Amino acid sequence: MKYIVKIFVVTFLLLVCTYNSTFAEQKIVVLDMTYVLNQSKAGKGAQDFLKKSLSNNQKKFKEIEDNLKKEEGDLLGKRTVLSKEEYQKKADVLRKKVIDYQSQRRVALDKIATQRTESRKILIDKLDPILSDYIKENDISLVIDKKHMLGGKPEHDITKIIIEKLNKELPSLNLK
């Protein structure tokens, strides 16, 4: 019986020692993907371009909307002066303009959303091989996104290193 207990204790100690040493060799790092996508040169350039496009579209559509409201006010003011048929024709023309305005606005916003999605995809596609190479070079076992982490040492954060490599690889996105 003593022999079995000794074997059990020795086996247990060997397993515990082996178990601890395997985890000690693993290297876990943190990467803030949101920061990488927003603060890299290409990411900043894409964001600036998209914000500028959105702002220009909003100004343009605001002017069109103001003109349509003015036309509506004028038409309502002339309601008593115009014949019923003439008023109906002008109201129909105004409705068509409003429908055209709404469709143009929807198309412009969809285009910006599509450009945003495409630029994000391009950035992630360029980031993937850079990250893979860095993982192989530094023998990293696991990369965790910073938003899914509760805490850790700052020296395990590789965000700035990856941004530098991404800036060298992809200085800008050519959005049009």
C-alpha cells in the first residue's frame, strides 16, 4: 500500500511540474484592433475621406431639402389662386422631386457605407499577414483583442508595433 501511495505522489508531482512548465512557455499578447484600424495612417486617411464625403453630402442634401420646403410653401400659398388641376399637377411634380431627393440621399449614404466596409476589409486583409509574421517571429501563442481583456501588463500590448508595421506596408487607401 505504501508503494502505491509513493507512486501516486511521485506521478502527481511530475504532472504538476510538467503542467506548470508548459504554461510558462506560452506567450500571450494583447492587440487593440479598434485603435489599429482608427490610428494607422491608412485608417485615419479613410476616416477623414469618409467624414468629408458625408459632410459634403449633408450640405448638398440640406440645400435640396430647403429648396423643396420653399417650393412646398410657395405651392401652398398659391393654392387658392391656382385651379384645382393646375395645383394637382404642381403637387405631383413636387412629390416626384421629393421622391428623387430621397432616393439620391439613400444612394449616397449607401455608397459611403459600402466604402467604409471595403476600406475596413482592405485594412484587415493587409493586417492579417503582418500579424501572422509577427506571431511567428516572436513565438507568440495567443493574441487577444484588448476589448475582450480585463487587465494585464502594458508590455504585453503589441498595438503600436503592429501600427508601425501596417503604416510601412499600407501608407494609405486610395478611396474615390
